[in-house]
Amino acid sequence: MGRYDFLYKMDLQHRAMAVYIYLADRSNKNGECWPAIPTIGRELKLSQSTVRRALKDLRKVELVETEQRYRTKGGKSSLLFRLKKM
């Protein structure tokens, strides 16, 4: 049984699968990571809007939670991604 068998059995767009595997590859032992959306897009060769749609797909099926992070002076930082299944 492969690590991502559960993912392949789901009815997901290929963009969502690619983003999930990318996040899993970059996550810590708690399933958390915080790459910026432009970074994900650049490394997967996807547009930022495609990455956002993929994240929406993943949140909809409850594979990923996102949480906005903030800098010390209050400005927005990259999102915290928490994988629900690994």
C-alpha cells in the first residue's frame, strides 16, 4: 500500500493532488508547513490562481486546513497549512 493511495482513490482534480503532495513533502512531523502561494505555484509550474483553487478543493474535502499567520507588526505573512491526513 502506497503512501498516497487514499488520495488516488478520491475524486480530485490533478491540481489538488499535486498541491497536496507538495505540501506533504514540505511539512514537518506535525503535518504543518508554510510555503507562500507564489512559491508553490513557481515550484509546481502552476499559476497562483490555480494553486488557490487547488487549496479550496483540498479544504472542501477536509484534507487541508489553512490559518493566516501575521508578522510581529501586524502585517500578513504566509498561510500555515495543516495536513489532515498523511
